[in-house]
Amino acid sequence: MPETAPGALQDVEALCQTVREHYVYFAPREAVWEATCESAKEAALKPKAETPAGHLSLLETMLDQLWDNHVSLNINSSSSPRLVPSGSDYWIDFKGGKAIVTAVRPGSGAAAAGLEVGDQAVALNGVPILSAALDRIGYGRNAVSEARLIWALNAQAAGYRGQLRGVTVERGGTETDLVLEEPVPDTPEALVSHERLTGNIGYIRIEDSLGDEAAVEAFDAALEELKGVDGWIIDLRNTPSGGNTSVAEPMLGRFIRGVRPYQKAGPRWEGEAVRRVASRGPWRVKRPVAVLAGRWTGSMGEGMAIGFDGLRRARVFGSPMAALAGGVEVYKLPASGWSVRLPSYNLYHIKGMERHVWHPTHEVTADNGAGPDLALQAALDWLAR
């Protein structure tokens, strides 16, 4: 392609090739991606793509066609699609031909509006639910997999920045229209919160801080404050933004002795295939541990959940997690300088199951909106035995 090609076209061409070469889950998406790229090349030559907003919107529309919540750009606008799960507040699963709400994020706009687990979503912003999903699906509509349909439902439920969100639900035979405010709950002041619960149980919640090195010190401080408890609960339900191993591994290291494997990487990973964690700190946690995980347990949070389980150091309570598949690497686009984050290698539970397929071993509703905290109660009941 000539260097004089429009910037949007340069980025489109680069993105198309980057996905083909590096995206580890490309095979089942190849036909849709080729159609996406052909259309995007034409759109890149139109006047709209000459503006920064149009350029960005074109790339965002392309990435939608990968139906993968672990794919993203490092930039957004006031009208960009909200990211799932970090910018979402409820989750829809397709069950028996119906779109059923299976998780509602506590403290969110959905919870405040009264959305409940078990509601049937029948429309989004007045558009029938399946039509709303198809609005987000560009190519291959005649053969939409269940995974792609569920992705589209939840992408549309999260909506776009600056956009009002409405959902019509059926509950007990009655339809109700709900208007949802901003999806993301207020940001906690602490990186890690903690308290001593009834029954002398130490409770530690990681507040979406697995990407902040200071969270390790905060976690250690919480352990010291709670030293001497009879059991522990580690709450990973507010980690939708993921993080990195330099934060998660030191936390895991407080619960084991020696050096032990906790996660595996696929063949595309250039490092050691088995990821290990080493014990550290002035003392290690020996009492029983319960871990809480749900739809807003994302990426590195999921890695910690499967790590606790693989290390056989905790029982994990909750429901399916964010299912952010694979390990992400960053690729820079030539014209804009923007970057795309793509899963480039698989990640596995130490026993061999892919991380995004693994579910908490003790299934209970993890994210119950304004309702009672069922996962926390289940963990407390287990620890009290």
C-alpha cells in the first residue's frame, strides 16, 4: 500500500493483517473478518473516515465483528461503545430461546433501577431483544453462534457512552420499562478493602486494582489487620479491568509454601509454559479460604480465581466469570498511533481447561444487584462448618 494512502486506510489494512497474524481465536472468525475488512477498506476512503471521530468509529465497528470482550483499543470517544465487563452493569444469557438476566452489578445503574436476576429482557431501548442484538452483528447473520449472540446482547445492554439506556423486562407475567443510569458504580477510595466479619472471618475485597503495584502493599496491610481470624474470604468480584501478574502473584504467594504452578499458557506464549508463584511475606495464611468470583471478575481476576483453585488453596464460590479469553498483547497502528489489544495466546487452568471456560466450583449467584449477597453467605456458611 502506498505511503500516501489515507490514514484510516493505513490503519484498516494494518488492523486486518494484525488480527490475521496474531489473534489466537481467529479461525472461527475468519470468514466474517474477511468480509469486515473488505467493507472497511471502502469505508476508509469516504469523507467520514477523514475525521478523528469517523476514523475511530470505523475501527471500533471492525473490532465488534470479532465478538470478543478481550479485544479493545487504547482510546475512546464520548460516543464509543462501553467495554464489557468494565463498563457494563448486567449480564444476559440466552436460555430456552429467552434472554435472561443472570447477573446485576451491585451499586450500578441497573441495580438502582431495580433490575433483578431472573428477569427476561424483551427489548433494549424499545427495540425487540433479538433485533437489538442483530444491530450489533454486521456479517454472517445467517449463521450466528450462541457465543456471538450472547456477546451482541451484552454489548447492546452496555450501550454507548453518553447514550441513555432502557430495558424492558418481563417479570411474573408483567412487562416493565426500566431506565438505567450510568453503569459503573462509584469508585472505592481504597485499592483493597477489608473487615472482620461475624464468626471471626477475615474479608478482603480487591477493588479493581490488580493493575496497580500499590495494591500489593494494601493487600499485605489488610492481612496484618486481620491476622488471627479463623477463616478468610477473598472477594474478586470487582476486578473487571484485569491487571497483571506482578500484582496478582505476590498476593497468591501469601497463601502457599514454596514455589508452585498456578496457570498454564498456550504454545503461542514465548515464555515458560507453566506459570509459577512463590511464597512470600513474614507469614502465610493457613486457615481455610473462600474466594468469590462473578461476571465482573475479569482477566487477571480470573487468573487469580483459577490460581486459588489450581493451587488447591481455596474453594471458589460464584457464577461464570467475565470469560475474557487468552492473554493480551498490544499492537500499534501506523497512521493514528493508537493501539489495539488482542488475545495472542491461550491461558489455562493448571489442570488443562481454558481459563475462560472454567467456572467457580461452588455455583451460586455472585452478582445479585440490590438483593442479598448470596455468594458471600454461601462462603460464610462453608467456613462456619
